[in-house]
Amino acid sequence: MSINRVIALTLVVLCFSRVYASPRIDSLEMELAKAGNDQKLSLLWDLHNATYFTLPTKSLMFLNQLKEQAEQLNSKYWKAKYLYGKSIILIDQKLYGEAIGLSFKSASMFRELGEHQETADNLYNIGKMYSAAHEWDNSLFYFSETLQLYLKEGSSMFLPYTYLAIGRCYVKKGAYDKGYDAYIKAIEIFESRNDVQMLNWSYNLLGILMFEKGDYHEAKEYYNRSISFEGLKNLDRKRAMAINNIGEVLLAENRLKEARQHLNRSLKLKKQLNDADLILSTEITLSKLDQKEHLYDSIINRLIPAINGTHLDDYNENILEVLTLVTNAYENLSETYKQAHVDDIIRFSQMKDDQISYLKDLKENLEILNNKFIIELSVEQYTADEQLSQAGSKLNLAWTIFAITVLLLLLGGIILYLKYRKINAIKIEKTAILENVKRINQEGVDYIKSREPLY
């Protein structure tokens, strides 16, 4: 996949976890100065959000103040909120190895607090990090859990972004029909909102789906449609990305001359935008074209500027792709050229090995944390817990009813037994009286007979 696509997808999945700069920074700071302890927490969070893009250093300062305040007040909610905010910063810096543990911990804390919205936000970020490591099954699991929680919470705002993320996982797993269905669900929501910016991204993703499926005609149709909406902002940027992606389709079709024309056109537009990430995405696609035409020295000259001065302490998918292309290019050049650039070959090979090692560590870390939290953070587990609790309540109620029933039956039995004894005693007494009356009567008859005259 081209860097352009990775950037496009990253922007899609990050768009709701980030928060945009607020024009009310001064007002918020004034409120903070006179706020009580409890109010300070939410104000510090708002200030962190408001300054995130425009004043990142100040934003981090507010976040750290939030941490201190939360610890002083021993607020579990705001401690979890700090971890969430810190993890977003690390994710944006592609420091996934540091971010993943914070996201799991924050999700677990919010889950214990019964905060489904915040739990889902963390699960979404966890899904993104699994995607970065190409762990598509686990990524799909966490995005699906996110979707269920948003549906449970009634959080419709973030549903389409989650559908897009789920769709991407299905596409990477080769389940194109399921991926298509997920994308269409997202598109229907964006259409209802008249969100042309996200419709642009969604059709771009449909183009990628068709490209990976091998339907190049449909891929180009979707890429062209992605820039057909009226009211698109940053149209030059979006047009540059669409042209780049069409160039990649042409490359896959081995229409190399047309592909180079499209890619050079895209590169020119991106340089006008002065966007380093977008420029690099097209440079990589052009390098793949150079590779097909065996222009290995061109690959090296094109990509080395992107590597020089780069110091990475964590996995970066884009840089790994660059290093793979460069080291492969060196391998295909003459021995004389290799000897003249042996230091660069060693350096770039080591950087590539480091990236692979970082990726391996990230995968291991993800697996460890997944095994630790997968049951705890599962929506199915939530449901099971709730059902178990409900079943326990029903069982307790049943035992209570049974106990009352037994007690009533026992009480009724005692009453009946007492009544029986009473009735039986009366019966015995009456029988004795009757026997006594009969005896007296018989004695009377016998006496009368004894008094009769003899004839």
C-alpha cells in the first residue's frame, strides 16, 4: 500500500480522537484562574484540547497539570482521562509501543467506572495500533467492540468512522464484500450529514478496496468520484491524492508511461502544498515504478533525503517501506557502486533491521496486552457480566420466593395440624359423651325392667 493511502487512512481513523483548537483559550484560562478544584479538571482538559494543534507544548503542560490535579483529588475518572490524552499524543508521534499500554489501562479504568463512551474511545485507539502492526484480526476485534459500545451508548457521531475502520480490516483480510458493506454504512451516514469531506475519504477507501481486489476500472471510478463533490475544502490536496492513487492503479496495470505522468503530476501538486508526508507517499510510488524499470540509482537519489536526519525510537511503517526500497536498490547495483557507498549501505541496513525489531517488539507487546485485557474489555463479557448479575438477582428472588412458600406451607401445615387435633379432641369428647348417654340410657332401661311385676 502506498504511503498516500496510509496517510489517508490514518487521517480517517484519527479524525474523531483529536480535538480542534478552541478560539476561547483566553476565556478558558480566565475561568481556570478562579475555578474550584472540581471545575479545574474539566477546564484543564478543555484547554489541553483547545491548544493541541496550535500550541502543542502548552497543550502538554495543561495535560500534566490535569494529571497532578487528578492525583491530588484521587479522581479515577480524570486519571483515566489523562492516560487517554497522553496515549493520543504518543499515537500521533507513532510511538505505539509507549501508547498501547496507556490505552489499555485507560480503557480498563473507564470500563470499571461504567463509562462506555470513554471505554470505546480507547478501544478505537487500540484497534488503530493493531492496524499499524498489521494485526488485522485483533484490530477488527477492538473496532467491533468499539462499534457495539457506541451503539449501546447511542453515540452516533463516531459510528461512520468506526465502520470505515472495520471496513479496512475486512479489506486487509481479503473479505472484500464485508469491507464494502461497512464502507457503504459509513457513506450512508455521511450522506445524511452532507459531510462532503468524509465522503471524499470514503470513496477514496472504496477505490483502495477495488484496487486490492484487482478491479482496477472500478478503483479509478471511485478515485475520480472522491473529488467530484461540491464544497470540498483543500481540493488541491485531495486532487493530488486521487491522481496519485490513479497513478498507482496504472502502475499495477503495467501502463508505466501513463503511471509516471500521473505520479509526476501528483508530486508537482504536493510540492506546491509543501506537505512532506504527501510528497513522500508519491516519491515511494515513483520508486516502485523505478524498480519495475530497473532504475535503482534513481530510487536511492529519490528516497535518501527522506531518511537522512531521521532518528526513530519506534516502529514507523512508512520509513520501513522507504528503507526496504533503498536497501533493495543497493543490492541490484554494481559491486563498484556498493563499495563506494558501503557506509550508507550498513547504516540503512541497520535502520531497516531496527524497524523490523521495533515491529516485532510492538507485536509482542500487543499480544501480551491483548491476552491480558481481551476478556476484561470485551463487550460480550460486559453482557455476560450483566446477564450473570441479572441471573443472580433472579436466583436470589427465586430462593426468597421458595423460602416464603415453604414457610407459608409449614405455617399452613401447623395450623391444619392444630385444627385437626382440636377437631379430633372434640370428636373424642363427643363420642365419649354419646357413649356415656347410651350407657345411662341402657342402665335406665335395665332398672325399669327390674321394677316390672311378675305375672
